[in-house]
Amino acid sequence: MFSPPPTPPPGAAASVLPGGAPWWEILAALGPLAVLLAGALTFFVGWKTLEQRRKADQRSEWWTRAQWAIEASLSDDPRRQETGLGVLDLLAQSDLAGTEEAAIISIAWARPLTAIVDSTGDMSQNENITSAPGTEEADDDNSSTAAGTRF
């Protein structure tokens, strides 16, 4: 009625590790560690995805502001033009402005100044305004450009 426990076959002793536990029990004990590593990897990938999306959204907003500033700098209204040039100067200093964006801003910065000179025929006001936004040189009438922009 009561039978003795089965004895393992002679080859079964090879599946037991020196510590006394079968290999599948050790592997099963590592299961929670695998789940933890998978969760950490998923968190890392999700974090990087959100970081990339945030950076892309910031660059998109930067470009929207740059478009407004370029349009404003080409305006016929001198106050709006001055505001547009000031915004271009600030945008050029942003970390979001890469080399291509900085080149676009420097071209947009120079064109309104050229238009002012062409319309008046007099360069006396603008003869020293040859620096791009964000460079160390400053205008004669105001020093709104700041140093440190990456070009």
C-alpha cells in the first residue's frame, strides 16, 4: 500500500550540480531576475523615446519662432523689424540651433540690414553692423548681440 519513493535512474545524478540542486531549479530561481532586467530595459527604451520626442518638439517650436522672427525682420515696420532681429539674435544663442539653423539665421540677419542700406542709400548707420547674431562684435547704437553662439 505504501510504496517507497522512486529511485533516480543511474544517469540522473549527472543533472544535479555540486551544490545539490538540479540545474532547472537554479534556472527557475533566475526567472525574477530576468523579469527585472526586461523591465529595466523597457524603462530605458521608453525614457529615451520620451527624451527624443521632447527634443523634437522643442526644435519644432524653435523653428516656428525662427520663422516668425525671419518674417518680422523682413517687415516694412521698423519696430517689428527690430523685434524680429532681436528674436533672431536670441534664437541663435539657443542650444537647439544647430549649424544649419545658425547659417539660416546669419543669412536672415544680414538681408534686412542690406535692405535698409539699399533703401536709404546711406550706410553711415549700418557700416559697423557686419556681425552675425550671437557673435562677439556689437552694433554701434546698441549691443544686443551676445557672445557664445555656436557657428
